[in-house]
Amino acid sequence: MSSILTLSFPEVEKRLSQAQKALLFCFSKHQRTNYIDSYFLWYEGDTNLDKIDLESDNYDFELAGIIVDGNLSCEKILNYETDYGVNLIVLGHLNADFIAVGGQQVFVQEDLTVQHLFVGSYNHGNLDVLGDFNCPIVVLDDYDCLVRGEFYGNVLGWGKTIELLHDGETQYVPDGDYDFEDFFDEPYLNAWGSINFSLIVSDIDHDIDVLRKYVLNPETDSITPEIIIESSKSSVFQGMSTDEYVGVYSTQYKSHITDNSMELSILEYDDSFKYSLIGNLVSVFHKNSEDTEFVKLTLGSNIYRKAKRVLLAI
């Protein structure tokens, strides 16, 4: 069991090499001013833990970070808050089962290996790995990730992907040929392709399997006539003509309703969804910016699942 020291910022600086100080953003001139009255928890040597809690609100205000002077093995590393959090600095290898973090710096001097899932949420936090990053599923929701070695795995994200920095040149890891729906069930997905980060963190924290495989249930997963009728009553569809979209923030809406039919259309960025109800027959269609015509969707497909979330989000 490694010993734990409580060190002031100047005491931490004395223990770090010049190279380490240069790489860590939290030891920049700006952060030196912020952390001058703060302290760090310093784990001496290789460390094994069940969980690391990086939630600032669970500590006193003066705790700036947790530093492991060696290798770290940990089942879960979590932080619910995406605006701020306790920094984590590992001066060796880091091995974990799950990592879900938001508003802090996570720095790994050697390799980072995550057995199941890494989720980074929002641009107030970032991950910096000097070695290789190994993880089968990496989800980046507007989150910065810089790897100076190699990346092995699949990355899915909104807004950003993994940056590889080799010899001063930056390359970007392409998104994998997957959708969020390939790995997550509906509770963890929001309407327009983002993730329910707080629920993912909470369920990992409570040992609930977040990587549940979707199994079709036609009775509960269908877009029913009742869903379309109820959605048509929303204010966004009122007073519209057949040939015009009406914008509400970044989303565009259009409806055409007669005595025996109803057609609702929703446009968001590159995705257009159309929901048709004729009598009691429901048909759902999708078109992206590269398509010239709408394509009918199959119940249970990833895009059908997204179409239902979009409609229910009105």
C-alpha cells in the first residue's frame, strides 16, 4: 500500500522534473497563481485503488489535484461535474476499467489503458497522454484528448476527436464506423446524438452495466400514431404552411395536417426526419445533407431509434 502525503504547491514543484513541469498545464504561470495556496494528495509509489473520486465538491476547496508518483491501477475514475474537478496526474502507467470525467486535467506520463469505456464530457477538461492510449470505446463529447504515442480503439464523439502529436505534427483519429446506438441503450442517449453523461457516471458509480446491448421490443420501441398525434399538438407545429420550415433555436419544424393524414418534419443540422401518419399507418423517413431523397427507416435500426428520441424531445 502506497503512502499518501499532503503537499503544498511549492513542495510538489520540488518533486517534479523540469520536463514534467513544462508538460503539465496546471503548473503554468497562470495556474501557479491559482494553486499557490492549494495542496495536492501525493501517492508515493505504485498504487491500487477501487475508485478515484475527482468531484471537487466532495473535498475541501483547497484540494487542487491527486498525484500518483508511480503506476496507478483503478476500477473507476469518475467526476460528475463537467465545469470543474480535481486534477489527476499519474507519473507512470494508468490502468482502469472505466473512466468518466469532465472538468479537470487528467495527465498520464506513460501509457493509459482502459478496459471497457472512457467518456470525456465538455471542454473544461482534457486528457493528455504521453504514451499510448488503449481503450475499446472512447466517447468524447466536446472534450479535448491529446495522445503523444499511439491510439488503439474506437472513438465516437461530438465536436472533437483524439489528437495524435508526433514530432510536432498533429493528426486526428477518425471517428469509428459506429453510432452511439451501437454501444448504449436509450437511457444514455439524448435526442440529437449526444450522451446523458451524468447518468453514465452515476450508473458506473453504482456498478450498473452502461454498455448494454440494445434488444428490439416492437411494442415499446415503435413510433405509434399516439406519439405523432401528441407531438403535433406542440406549439412548434402550430400555424405552419406545407412548404415552410419554422425555426426554434437550431431546429427547424414543418407540418402538414389534414382530416385523415399527418406529416411532421424536423431538421437539425445535417439530419432531416419525416413522420407520416395516414389512418393508423406510421412511416418514418430520414435524409441527411448528402441524400437527395428521404429513405424509409426500419424499426429498431439506429437511425429509427434516434428519430424516436428526436420526436419525443419536442
